[in-house]
Amino acid sequence: MPEKLTYGYILLAGVCVGVLALVRPIGLYIFPLLLLWLLWEERKNWRRGAQMVGIFLIGLGFVVLPWMIRNYVYAGKASVSSVGVYNFLFYNMLEFEHRRTGVVKDVIRADMLQQIGATDADNISSLVFSDKEKEVALEYLWAHPVQYATFHLYSTIPFYLGSSIDTLQRAVYLRGVVQGTLAQDVNVSALVAQGDLRTALSVLVADLPIFVERLAWLLLCFASFLATVVIVWRRLPGASVAVLFFFLILAFGVLTGPVAYSRYRLPAEPFIFILGCAGLVLVVQYVRERFRLYLLRRSGV
């Protein structure tokens, strides 16, 4: 809790977030939420809040800056990674253009390669192409900003409702642990967006354990939202922590975007479980209280 935070803990937190960023660069986009939370918790003592933010950034920089310097020396880019821009163009925008135009992905990809001046033989995920990839991706984005925003948001649905069981099955199959024919991967959110609800529903209920798991994730995500609203509305202890957790859940999903496979949900799952279980507890408490009052009224007390 905030009152227990010390400068040592904050320094360690910065180091840990730096390590997260080196594991997956998405971690580098999460730390502003933590800084805002620190400033909010120390809003009555801005000097201490500024000190905590500074210490957090020192811990973050201790891990991240050496890697950024290394990239600048070898590639001329003071960046943690090139994967964000690469994914944005060759995953997000590629999928968006395919959905928007109906053109085969290989054709769109070939056109993108031509625009950045590369071929399949080049290492297009390296920092060397990051500036050009960013430029081309932004051209696609600004050509249809509203359409892309809508596409990006509904494409995050699998992040929250995707099946971990399905991901595990595919992982062990691709590694040769199990034999047989792998079931075709169907994009349910795309079917919903296209209005093909019948096919989407048939895909969802085809495998009962996976269907039940998806319902469990839906319940937990809804309970997370419910818990945040109730905790803030009632001004319960830890309200700011609940808000932080809720926005971390949202941020991980939005930042993952159209590449929203359930395996990328792992960083958000602790927060979903904590908030979701808190929401379920609040519901149980509410039901018990309503039932107790009902019994009291029936007994005439």
C-alpha cells in the first residue's frame, strides 16, 4: 500500500519495470501509469512525490539506458527495441488493410516491403528499418484513422476472452509433443465484426472446456470492472490501487492491439484475477446482505 512505500521499494520497482521492458517492450509503455499513480498518492506532498518519481526513473534507467546506448552505438538509434514499429506495420496495419480492402495479405506485405525499400532477405525487424516502417505505418493510419481505431479496439477482444487452453494445445502441437491434425484457427472477433454471429457462436461452443474457460474470463473481466466501480463509488480502502490495476488491464490489451493472442494476456492476468475475485466477493456480500434483510422482513423483525 502507498503508506508502506519506501524509496528502496520504489527504486526496486523501477528496476523491475526496466527488466519487464527488456522482456517485452510493451512494459516500457506501462510505467507512465505507475508514475501517475505515485503522484496521485503523494498529491498532498508533491515534493516527496517528485522524489519518488525521480527514484523510480533512476531504477528504470539503470536497466534500460545501457541497452539504449548499445542500440545507438550499433544501429544509430537510441531505442529499446524496434519490435513495436515492426509489429505496428507488419501485423496491425497489414491485418487492417486486409480486412478493409479484402486484398490478400501477401500482396499487401509485398507492397509494404517495397515502400520501406526492403526485400524478404532483409532483417526488417531490425532498427535499421524502424524509421521507414514508422513513416509507412503512419501513412496507412492517417488515411483511415477512425476505421483503424474501431478495428484496433474490437481486435483486442481475444486478449480478454481468448482461450489459454487453445493456446497451450497449439504450443504443444507445434513443438511436436502431440501428434495429429491441428484444428483451424478461427478469428471469432472478425466473424462478429462481419456480422456472422451464427458461425462465431458455433466456433465458440465447438469445444466445451474452451467455451467454459472463455465464459470464466468474461466473468472475471466484468467482475474487475464492477469491483473498480464499487470500490471507487464507496471510497473503500485501496481505491486508487483498484483504479491502477483496472487501467493496467486496459493498457495491456490496447497496447497489444490486433496481435491480441491470449498468450500476451499473461502480464495482465494477475490484475484480472485480483480485481475479478474482489468483484465476485463484493457480489456475494451484496447477495448475502439482501438475503439477510429479506429473512428479517419475513420474520417481522
